[in-house]
Amino acid sequence: MTRSLSRLGSTVLAAGLLLAVASPAFAFQASFKWCSGSPDFVLKDVPKGTAKIRLKMTDLNVPSFRHGGGEVAWSGKGTIACGALNSTWVGPSPPSGSHTYRWSILAIGADGKTLGEATAQRRFPE
């Protein structure tokens, strides 16, 4: 009986460690508006300890086209200004009609680890 409890305790401990290591990043909220440069972003509930925000845009109608994105230092103000990604990003340019674009957004700590994640999407043109 003692041996069985010992094995059970080891299994529970190992499962707990695996859960701690494999836990998903904290989800926060994001929205954006199209503007004359890269979008204007509003971020809410970004995890404490975030040093930078990494952003990547995907055209859901043509996911193979690489729009890019970039990284910006996180000030904690809750916004990323229009044009902040202009040098590392290719804006929406659907060949015809309207396409849906999704931003994948990661909150990155000073140690380089992902602390949180969010997505936001809109059509262009609206």
C-alpha cells in the first residue's frame, strides 16, 4: 500500500509539474482600427511584467501572403499608435473585394518568455 501511494504521489507531482510548464499564456484583450499607417491598437489587461509586444498580421483569405508585423516596447499605456510598425509591415491590399485580417499579439517579458496572447480581426476595406 505504501509503495502504491508513493507512486501515486510521484505521478501527481509529475503531472503538476507538466501542467505548470505547459500552461497556456494569459489571454488579454486587443482591438484595432485601420489608419494611414500600421493600425492603431488598444490593448487591455496586458500581463504585468510585459516588456514588449510582438504583433503579426495574417490575411485569412490568403494566409500564404506574408504581411509581417513587428515588436514595440510596452509602455503600459494601453495603446500602440498608428504607424508604429510601418518599417516591418505590409498593409492590407486585397486584389478584389474585402478580406479579413487577423492580428496575433504576444506580450513578451524581459526574459523573452511569452506572458500573454490576444487576437483581433477586421475586414479591409470595411
